[in-house]
Amino acid sequence: CRPRPFDQEATDFVYVKHRVLQPESGAFNLISPCHEYKSFLTAATLDRTRLQAKFAREVLKFAIGCMNIRSNGTIHFGVADSKESTDYTHGEIIGIPVEEKDIYVDTLNYIERCVPTDSSHVHQCVRSPRFIEVMDQKGTEKSFVVEVDVVPSLSIVKNKVYAVRLPNFKESTNKVEFEKKQVLRRVGASTNPVLEEGLSEFYERVRHRDAQREEAERSELHHRPESCQNLGRKLTMLMMSGKKLIEKDKWFILVTSKFKPEDLGKVDWLLNMNMFCVFDLRDQNDFTICKQILPKGTFQVIFLLTSPVEKPLLYTFNEFYTDMGGHEDIICICEAQEDFQKWRSFAEGLCGSQTVDDGCVVGMRMSHINATLQQIQPVQACVRKHLPVFFKGTCDLKTRDEEQMYSLEILTKNHCEETSEDFIEEEKVNIEQQFYHGGKVEWLNFWLAEHGFVGEVIKRDAYQEVSHLLNDVLKPNSAQRLVNIINIFHHPGSGGSTVARQVLWDNRKDIRCAVIKPSNTVAIVAEHAVKLREYDEKDIQRCLPVLLLIEDSDKEYLDDLRNELEVAIYSRKVQNETCFILLSCRRSHEPEKKCRESPLMNVSVTHKLSAQEKREFSGKRKDLEDKYDPDFILTFVLLSEEFNEEYVKSFVEHLLLGIEDKSVTTRLIRYVALLNTYVQGSFISQSHCEALLGLNIYMEGFRQHEFEQSLSPQARLVFLHLRDEKTHINSISIIHPLVAQEILQQLLRDQQTQSSLAMELLHENDLFEHRFGRFEYQSFLKDLFNKRARIIKGDGYDSAFAPLIEHVCDIEKNPEKAIQLLEEAFQQFREDAFIAQTLARLHYTYKMFEQAEHWAETATKKQPNNSCLLDTKGQVYKKWF
């Protein structure tokens, strides 16, 4: 690691215990200091008199040696010297306890007694001791490296040779005595006396040494400053990872400390960054980083140094550097060189000076950083977001207020207006193509179409139906409830979610609209929804209705949310008018049947197209095929063919021509097809796929490209690249469940059963044990073996067992294989009680009652108070006897 900058106070400089300085050195160019190390571990524990005598002896011996050869130098106490200690590496930072700094400072009073004739010269050349703190995360006692700099300026030492009487504490007399006078000089990394026979020559060459010192000082004075570094380019390159803009989907972790008041208005660039979390280290207490599981390359850590660096910030850097396996995704931004000093001294010991220099931007003003980064953001900072208000005006939605309603994705009147022109030109083709390949519709799809950058998004007939129902609900004096529900039931991949979002998009300027984010309680959602309704309105009796989109929730959650909202509205004594409309969008295998059950508030979206829709889809398909390869707008093509069974079969047959059955990519296709066939909404993270394919992609700029290039042509066509809203993990699935089913059937043929493929997947440890996205992957895998189909969850039927298990029992006619699968799953999932329950049920279904009893006992032993498991145990005995 690097030593403290020579002859500088460096109050923000630190050493880290057990790091190693460069070896001791002799004179180089007289200006670059020579270095000498003393562990001083034993001496530091001595009483005041003995300690001062020892310290003065070492300091003056080194100082006189430096002064006589005219070289700058630093002597370090608390750093291992190979001569003194065999337990440490030479140059290793150890640190010594310092109870009273005055003991060391006052030691310089020895100068008068040791160099009586030239004491003023020595005082001018020898700096006061400096105390550099030694950081030790494992230790609790404070320790320091004590350093003394020697600066023999020519104006002081010219024509002089210095002799010294070194102090020595004599135990026999119990007092400090002074040795005879001697002339010392630095020879290599040591300080040695000039021998009697060499003294005359040493005196004669004093003018030569003075001339060398004079030349060295003149060179230092006229040293050419470093050329101005292009910090703006360096900052943008680090933030963009080599791309033209900051990646829209990349997540950032910000670590910072206390902001100066004048800097708070210069950080607008932070407003439009995807912040995963912020560590605000204003206090001085150590803390443990909450380790988040994010795949390497999907995020970047920014250390924004806005004030003198304290220990918590350094420990945080150490944690990130260790966990992330390097400095690649960490950057440091700092305006003031003095604030950066302690950071540099700490970081260099971990990753080396070159890496620190390459990953840090130091010296740019905060205002310049702000302006520079705003130029490369995909969206503009500081664009005010607008909401409609009751009296047909507009109010500003403040970022802080929006963030407090975190369970809602609020759709504003000017949504997407902040999108930069560069981003539009760069990404509009990708955004459109991703949608028609099967990706979920984004607000940008509507915005780009609305502004003529891409073609219009087709509105299915269901859009008009939902719009009519919504208008009826919004009519004044209508006999409606305070909270109304409109349901959209849709075939998977038929465009139901697109219809729902089109309705929100087209109503965002007249009523308040939001999407309910997953995994929030009804109480939280209701609280935020009420806050959105009343936001910046004077009278809670006169507020615009709020349209809330809720996707793929069960009926129970929907009813609970309705009740919670109604209670909140009643408590506010709002008069009889519609306050909320819940637009529920759910997958269903029988959407038309659902529509018939409640025709007044239910709408169906199916794969079947009306005559009008066929005309629109035909024209759109022609336009898209003129722009894109038809293979890359597959889902749109399939929908325009109404997912006709024969068309899907023919498409898959053509797709699989020439596929390599034994390749790893084909194995991956089989695994994804199996999951997508049986587990609704399942996916495999890209990180898992890379592990299976044996890819080691360290450069984020090439990550997506390298992954896609590793796939076979067939995989590139049928895999849909996703980004999960809850976990922010990139993943893949097959473009449509019907395509997944057909792929699974055609790839397996008569060569392999689904049960054997499932067993193979269960033992694929590259996937099962992979760290990133492990929870989601293992949840999908467990559902494959243990989750029953439910009509209310959008499945086609209610099943007694997981559909895969029923397939093995009924289609493969192999209940024993189904039992084997579940037994293996029980072991893989750490003896899960509910898999044991399923084994008990499966055994008694086939009248294997003793085994059923064993598995029921196993389940209840693991969760003895679970009523469902106890019921299964009772069913075993009921059916047995």
C-alpha cells in the first residue's frame, strides 16, 4: 500500500492493519523520501523516560543520516522491520498504542542535548511526529503509526556536516546517557556512522551533495504539472459501461455521507437513477451491510464522497469489494482532493493504485457532475410530473410524495415525456420489437406510438367494452358503489394485459390512474390509494376517481382490497359517488365462461379474433413484416393466426428442424418448456442459464450479447427476455405457454418421458444451487411437483395433485415414478413438510396405506400444529379403515 503523502498533515489519511508498505529504501532523487520502519511494539509499552529515549535515538539517528546526504526521509514507528520481528512481513502495518501523543512530540526536546551546536538546523528539518490511525475491523483497541518526516532544505543545511550524540537509557545507572559524537549517513536502507578514515573525504564532498540537492529542489520547483485529465469523459464512460447512455434497466446502489447544504441543489441526476438502495452514512457507528442478491453486472455501486471520509464508509467499501469479488462495478465520485485522501489510502491496499485511479473521478465540481450526468441519462431529471385535478387543472406530483405511495406505479398526465431524444433513437426499434415478440407492453410503447415514432398499438374489441363499462361507472348519479370492480379475463398471450394498460393510458389525463405493485398488503395499498385520490385536492368530497389496475391477483385479495377501500371512504364520510375502480386483469383458460357469469362487469379476451380484429391484425402484420424478420415478431404472428393448433404445431416443427438434441442449449429449452407448460408465469433467470451453459461473462457491456450468441438459433427465436418487477432479475421464458407445450411434446417424442426430464431437472445442480435468483427458481421448481391447478388462479381445471404428477400417473401410467419424483423432491427441498403431505395423499390414493401413514407422520412431525397436515393424517386413517 501507499504511505502517507510526504510532509503533509493528511488528517484524512489512514492505514489498514496487516497491509504492507513498499520495502525500506535509500536515497533516490533526494526529493522522494527514503523510508525506515520500526515495529516499536515493545518500546511503545515502556514508561515515559525510557520510551522518549528510545524514540529520540531512532528519530535523530535517521534524521542526521538524511540531513548529511541531503535526502528527504520518513521514519515509521508501528511498521514491521524484518530485523526486529519475525512474526510479521517486512513493511507490514502493525500499529502501536498511543495513550499520550505529547510523549512523542516532547521527545524533540532531546535535540538540544544531542546536537547542541546545530540544534536550530535540526529543529527546522525534523517535522513534529504525525499520528496516522490504523484501522482494524477485528480489533477494538485504537492504534497508530507514528511518523516523522525529515526535510533538509538546502537553505538550512548548505555547507554543513552534522554530528550527533545519540541518547541511550542505561539500566545499570537508571538514567539517560549520551554516546560520543558521531557523523551519520544513509547507506541504502540503513543509517551508518561515517568511519574515521572516511571522514575527511565525506567533508570534502559536502559541496557535491549540496549541488545535487540544489538541482533536485530546482527540478521539483519547475516540475511540469500533469496535463488536465478529461474527467467529464471518464465520468460518462464509467457510468455508461461503454454504452451511449446510462442503461435504463441498470440498478444503482448509492453510498454517501453528509451533504453540504449548498450541494443539495446539485444532485438532480440522482432523481432518475434506478436506485436499488441508498446507504446514508452520516453517523460514526459501524454497521453491517444488508447483503442483497443481485446478479453481477446488473447493478453498480456509487460511492459519492461529499465530506471527510469516516470509518463506516471505508468498512462499507471493504464489504462491497469483498462480496462483489473486485472493483469492476464500483465507482467513486469526489469533488475535493482532501476528502479523497483517506479513501485512496484505504482502497489502494485492497485493489492497487491503478485500479483506484481508473475507477475514481476526483476534482469535478458537484454542479459539473450534475450537468454531465444529466446529459447521458435516458430520461431527463427534474421534469415535473403532473396529475389531473377535480376542477380540470393540473397539480405537480412531487417525487418525495410519489415515493411514499410505494405500492403504486402512478401513471401521470405527462408520463414518459422525460424520455430523451437520444434514448428514443437508440431504443425505439428494440422496444417495439420486444413487444411484438411477446414481451409485456410498456408505457413507452403507447407513448412512442402516440408521438408517431412507431406504429399504433392495435386496440382489441375488449378495449371498447372495458371503456364502455368504465364510462358507465363514471357517470354522475349512477347507482354505483363507492368501489367498483371491472374484470378482464384473458387467455395467456392474447393481449389482455395490453388492453388493461391501454385503458389506463387513455384515461390518465382525466382521472387518476395507477398500477398496484405485487407483494403489498391490502392495508398498505388502500392507504396509498386514498392518498393518491386526495393528493393536492382541497375538498375530499370533490376528488377525481382513481382507476387501479391489479394483475393476476386472486378473488380473495380483490374483495379484501375493495372492503378496505370502502371502510376508508366511509370513515371520511364521502358522499355517494364512485371513488375507486379496480380493473382486475387475470389469466383464465375459460374467459368467455367467466364473462357469462357476470356479463355486466366482466370482459373476455381470447385468442379468437373478430372480423374487424382480423382485418386490423392482417394490416399490422404486413407493416411489421416489412420492418422486421417475421421470426422476431412471433407472438404477434401467432396471435394473428389465433394460436391455431395446427399452425402452432407446424411452426414448432419448422423451428426444431436441425436442432442438436444433445446440446446444452437444447437441454435448456427442454427445461424451460417443462416449467412454462406446468407452472404459470415461470421463468429461469439469465444468471442460471449462464451457469448451465458454462459462461463466465465479466464485462457487463458484452453480457447480453455474449449470452444471446451462446444460444442456438432455435433458442434465440423462442426465448423471451424478461425483467422481473419484484426481483429486478433478467430472465427467460418461452414466448407463449402453448408454444412451450408443443416444444416439450416434439422435443421428447418417444425418446424421453416428462417424468424422466423432471427428474433430470431436479438433479441439475448448476441450476438448483445457483445463488442469484435462487428463491424464485426453487419456488417454481417446487410448484412443478407440488402445486395443484386451481380455476380461481386462472388454470383450466381443479386438480388433486400438481398437473405434472397427474400426467405421470394418468398419461404415463406410472404412479411409482410419480412417487419417486416426489421423494426426490422431498430430499432436494430439505425434507419439506408439504411435499411429505403430497406423498401421503398420493400413497393413499393408490391404497398404499402403510406408506401413506409414514409420510403423514413425517409431515406432522415437522409441523405438528398445522391443521392441513393433521387433516391429511386423519384422511389416511379414514380411508384405510
